[in-house]
Amino acid sequence: METIHQTPMMKQYFSIKADYPDAFLFYRLGDFYELFFEDAQIVAKELELTLTAKNGKNAEHPIPMCGVPHHSAAIYIEQLIEKGFNVAICEQMEDPKATKGLVKREVIQVITPGTYMAALGEKENRYLLSVVNVAGRFGIARGDVTTGESWLTTLPSREAVLREVEGLVPSEIIVDDAELADHLSSLGIPLSVQTERLASSLSSGARDEAQVSAFELLFAYLTRTQKRALDHLQPAVAYEVEAHMQLDANTARNLELFRSARSGERKGSLLALLDETTTAMGGRLLKRWLEQPLYTEQAIRERQDAVENLVDDFMLRDQLREQLRHVYDIERLVAKVGYGTANARDLVQLRNTLERIPAVRELLANVTATRLHHIDATLDTFDALSERLQAALVETPPISIKEGGMIRSGYSTELDELLEAKANGKTWIANLEQQERLATGIKSLKIGYNRVFGYYLEVTKANARLLEEGRYERKQTLTNAERYVTPELKEKEALILGAEEKSCTLEYDLFVTLREEVKQETKPLQQLARSLSELDVLLALAIVAEKRDYVRPTTSNNVQIDCGRHPVIETVLPRGEYVANDLTLDDTRRMLLITGPNMSGKSTYMRQFALIAILHQIGSFVPAEAAELPLFDRIFTRIGAADDLVSGQSTFMVEMTETRQAVTEATAHSLILLDEIGRGTSTYDGMALAQAIVEYIAATIGAKTLFSTHYHELTVLEDTIPALENVHVRAIERDGRVVFLHEVHPGRADKSYGIHVAELADLPPDLIERARTILSELETEPKPTRAAVEQPAPAEPVAQLSLFETEDDIKRQLLDLDLLAMNPIEAMQALYALQQSAKKE
């Protein structure tokens, strides 16, 4: 290996890089961050940078190298983080000008996808999540370093962990063993394994050892990577998954809670519809409410009372909203203060926010709702801090905190004196320029400044001959001009630059002191943020309720929705055109079997029920004329069909997997929505499965269920399952074409209108006509009557397509069935096959 690999600088590089093998090392060299070897090769490719070599590309052992300017490094770092990489920032810890030999360097921060301080979006959390296994119990700690919030929970199984993590969509996962890492790797989220833990009083709210261990793992990772005080971290909040309505990632996707299924964008989702929040922190809280709807009637009622209070008082609602428009993101401002990265503009935003609190408190003085009273009681006005910030900072400070211009006149006598000296010096220079122009007769003479030569007098070469010999001392010759200095100018320069340097240093010191004062108020400011966030969300729900004509639902054991509407779909139709429908379920009528043509609105009817239930349990009003709803512990959905290509699962396998989750995990307090189960396989298989699933839910689970199907044969189940009732979505034929009425009525559909739907899709007319002919032939074929089926078998064997050739064979197969070893679905499948064979006999 060449000698250059063993230079002091490269030895230093290798020593530092050895401690950060999983991160790109941004090694500071002057005004650039440089990367070497494999780091350089990968980063150059990922960021499309020029790859060079430190000792020349033609050397025997070239050192690959690329770099980015330090002042614009944040842009490049963000790109790497969003691609899932880690970046270690290695800074020069000494001034190169004042250091002999090699400059000391250290890594001051490791930036990872879960610890990057730049937010995913104003109204999005950036979660770092840790998972540990403690004696078969899985602790989860979830934190957002950009806000300081963290939450803890415990789950009983790896499958439950997988579902919880998938629903939370963290930016990064930390685990304590390779087996867990392998289990979670299928999610495609950046993942690290570490065993180091660090105790912290912030985990005092943990409810068991697994939660404590998970938080200690998370805290150790943050401490190791961030390498600074984490004073903005808030005490972790423990929660029980069972204390909320559980919504897995599949249900969230099917119901389009956070993203539109069609576009993948926020627009078109329930969250986008509800998000009338005016603050970023309110937007994040609203999303968390949707992620974890309540499962406690008292808490739901308290939110509803607050929403109703705000709905009924337009003036209060409007005035509070106006105040919140001027509230900034306190959570993230406080986090920047804790990190030491807040600038003067951040503190001005905090000051402007605090100035709004007295008005908010005054508006809340006469509210009646308990939650609004609680919010009012927790709003500290921070009078002293607000006055301090007002006295210290100018209205529009610069972004930099090291170049002055931040502090108001009158805040510091010493600073005022320095600024006056600097201002007077510049006035003296301006006067000198005018004097010299008059004395020399050169109107173009000017006084300039640069960091290399300081202040100078500049005269064009054409005018230089007009100068009196010896009047100025020549300093620099340019192409078209000469630059000069005088003893008086250099003396004044020293005064001005000395005052400027001292004033900038003093301003920086004053600002840092002020920032530390704000830091001392971290916990109270975070409480203020929580209170304002909740107020913002309640206001948003009230605004949506008033704008969309929602009503307050009541909590009951039954379901009675009068003229219910889909909250999102109704907004894209002209007002009043959405067809509202009723829905009734109770202890004797727990299941609806929904038939009707495709595109008629069966899935919409099912989804709107689920969305109304979720709105009820976040404390919102709902889109209906009246609504009575129970508390659901979980919602299971199987709506739509798609292959899972990543896992290698077909449409039908995905369908069965999601159905299994519903029939094995649902309780009598769950809501199950199953749409067109069985369509991914043959008709008989699909029908057998669909019937078995309906019967199993009715007999074993007892959950309130909406089951839509294209198997009209299943409508006979109404005669044998007391808890089931048929309903259908009406459609009529008009001039040979189908017209969807989108109205849900009792009873079964008379036909499926499949060919009419194909015609609406503009399939070729010849194809449509041929389909009608085939359908007519199939419908006119003689069907075996019950009497015919019950007649004795003919003496001579009859050739037929059957699993069994004789009645004895059927009997033998029936006797061979091991019913005790079969689950209900398998038993139904076997029985159905025997029944079909018997009919053919």
C-alpha cells in the first residue's frame, strides 16, 4: 500500500471511521466534508457527485474521494437519510490557523433516518422505534426526536409486534437481537441491532420490565448518536393497545384513513378531510387520534362535549381559530432549543406564540365543556419569558446567530456602545469619501472594503495621474484601478472592525444566554404545546361538523344510523347528490348479507359504516341525520383484491390471510367487513368458503358484520341463521341499460347485472351480445329438482363429473372424515363436496 495511506491525516481518518462502520463519515477538511474509499464510491453514485482520487486516479493504490461544501452539506445529508443511510459528521475541533500539525477531529453527531431533526412534514411525526423481547413479552418504545415525545407499550407475540410496527410506519427500528431483526426485516424499514442500554428517569411511567428495557435501548441509541444533552425529551407515556380501538395497517389502507388507495397521497383520505387544524402540532395530534380511536365512553363523551360547545358557539370558534393561526410549532421549537440549533428567528416565533396565550385564555373563560376547562387551566402565559424575548430580539432577525443584527437597542448598554462606535466609524468613512472627492477633483473616487485588505481608496487608472504625489500609500494594483490607504483610514478601520467583531461576539453571547433561559422552560412549554394541540384538534372537528352537517352520535350496544353518508365520497359530489342509507344492527340482527351488482355501492356502504364508527370513537360528530353506535374494540376489513408480490402471495392467498386474521382474532365487540370473499377461486370452492365463514362468524364470534357477496345462493342463509338478514343495493334496467340507485333495501338482489356493468365499461358490442346469448342458454337449461335428487339411483351406472362414483363411495368417504381434527371451514368444505356429489347421483 502506498505511503499516502499511512499519512497522519489518513491514520486519523481510519481511527475515526473504525468506530462508525455503518455510517458515511463526513470528514471535515477546510470548507468541505470529504468522503474516502467505499464511502466515497457509494455516495458519489447515490448523489451523482464527481468521484476523484486523493493521490491521483493513475496511482497504484488510488484513494477514491468525493466531497460536498460544508455550508450546503444539509441538502446532501437529507438525500442520504431519506434513502435510509446513516451519516457521521466529523468536525475540526481546533482552529487550523492556530494549530501546528494535525487538527484534532471528532464525530459530533450521527444522523440516522430515525434521528434526523428535519421533519418528514409539518404534520408528520418521525418515529424511532425500539423493540425488545423480555421473557416472551415484547416491549416497544416509540419516540420522535423532533418533538421529544415518546410512548411505551407491551405486546404478547411477534405477530402483534409486526402489525403494530407496520401501522406506526417508523423511520428506523432498533432491536436487541438478530432474530427480531430478521422478523421485522420484511417491512423494509432501516433497522439496527444493538444491546447497549442506558437507564433514564424518563421511563418512570413504564408499566413493566419490557417497556423499561425498550426505552433504555432507545435512550442509549439516541445518546450514542446525538452526542449532546437531550433535555427536550419528555417522560415516556405508557399505553395499552387494548385501551384503544385497534386498527391494523390493512384496515387503515382499505378505509383510506391516511392515504388515498388510488394515488397514495394524503388528499382523498379521511385524515385530509378532518384536518382543519391551523398548527403543525395539532395536525400531528389529529393523526394520532385517528391511529388510536378511544375505547372508553367517558373520554369519548368529554371530547364530544367540547366539539358540541364549539359547534354551538360560532364566535368563540372563529376567534380561537384566529388566535391559533399565529401559533408556531412549539414542540419543534423547544426541541431545537434543547439541541442548541435554534436561531433568533425561532425564538421570535416562540415569542409571537406566547403573545397569543392571554387572548386564548380570555376566550376560554366561559366555556362549559370539561376538556375545554382543562385546556384553559393548563395554559401558562409565560409573562416573564415573553417580556424578555420582546425586549431582547428585533422583529426580523437574520438567520445567522454569529453576524449580529439580532438584539434590540437598549437591551445591553455595552452592545449599544459598540454598535454606536461601529456606526460612527462608518459615518466617518462616508464623510472621508466625500472630502477626498472634493480635494482631488476625482468624482469617481470611492472607499471600499474586503476581508483581505480591509478599507481602501480606489481610483481608476485614468484618474490616478490627477493624484498629488505622496497623498496616498499604494496598496494594490488592479487591471483598471489603483487602491490606496492612509494612516487615518487604517486607524479608523481598526476601530470599526474591532467594534464589529466585539459586537458580534457580544450579541452571540447574549443570544446563547437567552436561549438557555428558554431551555429552562422546556417542560412547561411542552405542556403548553399539548394543550394548544388538543384545542386545535377539537376546533378542527367542530369546523368539519358544522361545515358538513354532521351530528353528535350516542353510545349504545346497538347500531342505528339514519341516513348515513361516506364522509369523503360525499365531498367530491355536488352537495345533496350523495345517496344516504340507514343501517341497523343489534343483538338479534348482528350480520348483514349484502347483495347487488358490482359498482352499485356495496363497498362504499361498508366503508362508510366503519368510518362513522371510527369518527364516533375519536370523539367526532358523524355524517348522518342520527347515529347510535357501540364501542368497537377492533375493525377487520377485507375489501378489494390485490397480489402481494413482495411476499409471493396471490390475490386469493392475501384474501384468505386477511380473512383468517378476522375470524381468529375478532371478538363479539369487533366490527368485521368482508367484501366478495371467495371470488379468487372456483365457484364451488368460493361459495363453500363464503358460507362457512358466514356461519362461523355467526355461531362462534358473534361480531357485528357486514358481508357483501356476488354468490346469490348464500341469501338462503337468512332462513337458517337468525342473526343474519339480507339487504341489497338497488339497481334498475332502463332502456336496456343498468341504472345504479345506490339505495340499500331489505331483501336479496334479483340479479347481478354483470353484463350490464361490462357494457358500461365499453366492452365491444359483439362481445356483450355473445355474453347475453350464453347467459340466456345457461338460464334456460333444466335444473335438477329436489324430487329428482331424492329418487333412487339408477340400476346402471351413469357417467358423470363427480368426486364419487357410487352411493357406497359417498358413504365410505363420509365415515372416513375425522371431524374432530377439522376446523369449521374444512368441515364445511368437505360436507359441501359430499352434498354436491350426492345431488349429481
